[in-house]
Amino acid sequence: MPQSREEYFNMKHSKARNVIERCFGVLKMRWGILRSYSFYSIRTQCRTVTTCILLHNLIKCTMAVDPVETEYTAWEQANLHNVPHEVYIANVESTNEWTQFRDNLATQMYNDWLANPGGDH
């Protein structure tokens, strides 16, 4: 159980990051166009990603078992401890504005959790 707003924020941030990374991993496994650099315009790139997500969601709605997600899960488990060091971000410069925003958000999230500890936040 988190003991401070910082611990609570970090716990939620870590969970969200894991979900987002998994989503991108599945999308990149399914759609080869997302695996490499793109030289299309930003507008075309945005439309491409949106289209891939929409088609992915359509597949998820119509298939009881998604073989790509099954394959990704197997790959993820096999490579759990094989993440190259260059994947990790070593340093991020912060600004006072973002630090204040994060601190305010962490305080609000923690206070909401304290007020309703059984709720889904």
C-alpha cells in the first residue's frame, strides 16, 4: 500500500506505462508499417496510426482469441529480462511548470484515493 502521494503516483504511473507499452508492442507486431521510421507527412502518419488502432479494435471485437496478442504475450514472457539498456531513459530535464503540475496531480490522485480507497482510480 502506498504511504505517500509520491508512492501512489509512481504506482499508477508505472501501471499505465506498462499498459501503454504493451499496446504499442501489440500494434507494432500486428502492423509492420509501425515498426520502422516513417517519411510520410505528420498528417499521414497520424492517420496511419489511427487506422491501425481502429482495425486492431475491430479485430478484437470480432475474434474471441487474437493470435497476435497470444504471440505477443509469449514473446513478452520469453523476453522479460532481455530489455537492452538503450531502451531505458536515463535522464529527463524537468521544468518548474511540469514539476508543479505533476506534484498537484499526485496530490489530487492521492487525496481521491484516501477518500475512496476501495474505488477504481
